[in-house]
Amino acid sequence: ENEIFTRRKRIPKSAKHVKSAVIDTFVELNQGDYVVHVNYGIGRFIGIERVKAAGNERDYIKLEYADEELIFIPIEQVNLVQRYIGNAGAPPRLDHIGSKSWAARKSRVQKSVEDIAQKLIELYSKRKASRGFAFPKDTEWQTAFEAGFPWEETDDQLTTAAEVKADMEKPAPMDRLICGDVGFGKTEIALRAAFKAVMGGKQAVFLAPTTLLAEQHYETCLERFENFPVRVAHLSRMIPRAEQQDILCRLAAGEIDILVGTHRVIQKDVRFKDLGFMIIDEEQRFGVKDKERLKELKANIDCLAMSATPIPRTLHMSLLKIRDMSLLATPPANRQAIETVIDAYRDERVVSAIRAEVERGGQVFYLHNRVETLDEARLRLERLVPEMLIGTAHGQMATHEMDDVFRRFKMGGFHVLVATTIIENGIDIPNVNTIIIDRADIYGVSQLYQLRGRVGRSDRKAYAYLLYPEEKALSEIAMKRLQVVSDFTELGSGFKIAMKDMEIRGAGNLLGRDQSGDVYSVGFDLYLRLLEEAIQRLADESYEAACEALLELEYTGFIPDTYITSPQIKMEVYKKIASLSTRDEIDRVYRELEDRFGPVADEVASLLSLAEIRVLCKKLAIDAVTEKNGTIRVEFGKVSRISAERVLRLIGESGGRVKLDPEKPNVLLFAAGNISLAEKSEYLREKLEALAV
């Protein structure tokens, strides 16, 4: 259509909502969850309660601490409360309010993160200092190659491709992770980068964890590079030995530009003439020895890793900015979310799922992960649905047999493929839109997510059935895993799934034995925050940790149930408002709320006004803004940030409404009277902005 009429279907800008910080969106609190308050320590989240006091109505976060002590946190301080992520197995001990143990633990962790921060900075600066190869700018060939992509790129794809190419043009070696769902276009970005590397006169290597996936990438490369003078070769244990030797000789002579393969391409006998670029698909699938070899290989070459659900350690490194990370969260046009069903195994359920898919012209994956009983599973299905043609595939088959099975299945030779997890990575058969996973309770979160991603790769509605034995009681962890996969069904959830996986497994084992105790004692989120502050402090001597001003103003502010009904969305909006740090962000959130929920309610406008006052307090290093009987008391932490001359002028021009506190020279008193918070914030902003140097 677009070639004939030269028009393209565009997604309206209003559909792209403002995103809150990555770490906030996955922290969805449920009643009974453990939380960490920066000042009080580990408690339990009871809920959000509306309290009316002195004529003002507000929402408070209700937390329970040791000995059933309750504490109410004003909702505007929600950014001081984070979900506790530490050891998934044993629940943490609740803190006593007012005890010194929390402060002692926090300062101990602060000291220990200083050492880690030092090591991380050394590692980071070493990486920045090492010299790589600065690839030349894009050529006309590059433009022609990118124009040959048969689909329309998503916004995220274009942004990520630009980030990758900008990294390649810098002299420091690139180390970037692309995190995006299956079928969201990670491979195309990698191929564009590989083409750029070849145009810069370097060789590239494309590494995949399985022979099937490597073969698929090889075929994609042949197809994409068909009209360009790029020589591509494929190396894996399946290639005959004589052919392997020929490929190795040509590689060493520089006659091969891009080598696609499995672990085989990182063996000692593989020598490149001039390697400059490496792509690693599903990096988490490689073992420790392979990773050590990869480290040697990628010491000073550009490296691009791709994953749908990165393992916690990789994710953690990216969150700490040790590695750069790009997120592909926009689904391709017409892609639909996969409908996920979690249920006990019943023959009728399996029969109806298979028949429904085949009747609409589709095919089915049936996952059974025991090679010994795979034939039994096939025979059972043949008895249940005798009219269907059924095939099997597993990793112990000979290569030619497996290739034959997948080729026949892809060509529509049979309806159902009973297979082991060999189908987990990269099998791309758009006509398969139903997957039935037998014994789903034994798989990990990211594995289930990867398996589910084998379907739904076209514009047709796809279904995933996660079945567990009817008579068997599931363990708590298995239930949690299945719950996570069913909760995150919307497109682009891979990143959130990885975060949840980190939560279920526990975050303590990420950093090695030494730090796990620290993570458990303060929770992963606060640990990350302390570590990030330590890194900033060591990297920049003039850095000052941002202090939260204490705000105690008389006002009514909450999100009415008539405005936002869902408690989870409400919590997310509260968090978003609490984490605002610039005037632009406040305007953006205001517009987003209007766009999503209609005209902003007065009570919500009060919360946004409060956020505005908080932004001003940061700018002027104000410690506290408190109000009593119509008088606002503003206490300055750093008097050097304001001009004494301006203070005197403000006092002189106010007609007695602004004065200095006679007892404390760093405190200003403002007479506000009985006005709304919006007017109060306008009044305060006007006066405080007049003081800023």
C-alpha cells in the first residue's frame, strides 16, 4: 500500500505515554509485601488509607513494623518507600521503629559499597580508556542496506540503531545490551551494525547458543546481504570437518566478512584476520568457560549482546550503567498480545486447544521436556486427536533428522510438533500460534517467557497454555513463576519479567558472596541507590547527594477513586508524581493525566503543586517547609545558595508578609493566610524564585 500511495500508517503521538522510571513500574505493591522505608527500615505494606485531620483529607501509606507498631507515611513521600527485594526464600525480620539497628545497618552497607564503587569505577575507566576502532560514518551503501528492510521500523528500533552506530563511531570499545521481546527487531539492528563493521573494513562474528538458532541467523544474513558484496559463512558442529577446515582457512585469510555460528566460533583454532565486531544472541545461555573466552575476544572490539529476558546479573550491570542498555518496548504494527492460560492438565483442554488452532489453519507446539517419554506423549496425543498428523523433535536427534523435521513442519507437513525445550530459542514459524507447555511448573520464569515467545510472531491472535499436574500441589516458587508469566502478557514485558525473576530468585547472589549479606540487610533497591551515590561521589568530587526536604503543609491532596479506579495504577501515578525532579517533567505528567483520565481533579492538582514546591526546595537546598496557622516556615540548609541582597529586597517589598525568624537566621517566615495549595505553591514559587542566585 505504501509503495503505491506513498503513505504510511503512523502511530499517533498521544498513544506513547510518558514512562516512569524503569525500576518503579515493576514495583507493584500488594497487601502484605515487605517494604523498605529509607528512614525506618524494613516493614510490611498494609495498604493506602484516606485520613481526615484538621479539615484536610489526604492519602497515607500504612506500614506495619515489629511488635505490630503502625506508621502512616504521607503519600507525597511515597518515593521514600520501596519494595523489599532480597532473599526470596526466607522473609526478612521487621525493624523496630526508633531503634538504632536500622541506622547502623545502613551506615555499614554505605561503607562497604564505597569499596565496590571504587572497583566498578576502575573497571569502567579501564573500559573507557582502552582503545578500540572508531568506525567511519554511514555510507550510501549503509543507507541502501537499511532501505532494503521489508518492514517499517518501530521508533525504539530507530533510536536503538542510532545509539549502536553512534557507539561504533567512538574510539572506545562498545559494550551494549539490547533488551527486547522476541520478534521486536533485535536481529535487524545487529545486522545493520555488522554491515557497518564490514563497510569499515573489519570482520564480524555472530554468536548464537544453539545450532538451530545459528542456522536461522545464517539464513537471515544470506537473505539480507544477498544484493551486497558481503561474504557470510556458517560454522557449527553440524558442518562436516573438511568444510570447517576450508572455512577456517578463508577466515584467517580475510575472505569471510561475517561468521555466524555456535560456541564453535570461539574455539582456539578459529583465527580472524581482523575482527572488529561481535554479536552475542541470548548471552545468558553461554557457560562460564565460554564467557571467559568471550572476555578475551572482546577486550578491545565492539560488542553487542541481545536478549529478551536478561539474567539478573546482566540486568544488574546494565542498571548500574557498567554496560549501556537499549530497550525495545514498542511492538511491531499489528502484533497482538499472547493470551496465556494457566490450568491443571486435562485431556479435554488439550484436545480443544489443538482442534481450535488447526481449524483456523494453524499449527501447534506441544512441549514435553523428557526425551525418554517423548514418544509416549506423542502416542497419547495420537489417541486423543487421531485426525492430526504429529511429529517429534529433541536435541539427541541426528542433525539431518532434526533439520528434516523442522523443514517439514515449517512447510505444513504435519499439525502438531511434540518437542523438548530445543524450540526455546529463535525457532521462527509464523504459522504456529498455539503452544501447550506440559509440566509448566518445572520451568524458570525467563524460560517460560522464551517458550511463550515461540508463538504470536504474526498478526494472528496466539495462545499459550501453561499446564501443571492436576493431582500435584505446586510449590510457592512455582506458583509465583506461573503468576508472573500470566501477569505480564502485554507486548514488551521481557524487561519486567527479568526484574521479577530477579525478585523471585533473590538479588543477593548477584554480586558474589561478600555483598549478599548487604543486599539482604537493606533490600536491593536501597542497595542500588547507595551504590549509585557512592559511584557518583567518587567519580565527581563536587557531587552532593540530593536531600529530600521535609514538607508539612496544610492541604487536601489525594487521587479520588472517581478519577483513577485501579489501586495499582494509582500507586504508579503516586510514585511518578513523587519522583518528579524538573518543571518539564511536571508539565509532562500533567498532560499525560489529562490525556489518560480526563481533566485533572483539584486534589490531584494539589499533589502536582506539592511536587513543584519540592523541585524548588532542591534547587535552593531547603531542608524543610512547614506550615502552622497560616504561616509558612522555610528553613535553608545551605545559605550560600541564596543571595543576602535578594532576601533583604524581598523582605522590604513584601510589606511585612515575609520576615526573618529572630531565633534562626537561616529561616524565613511567610504569611500565607487561608489559601488553597495551588495558590500557596504559586505564592511560594514566586517568592523563592526571587531568591535563587
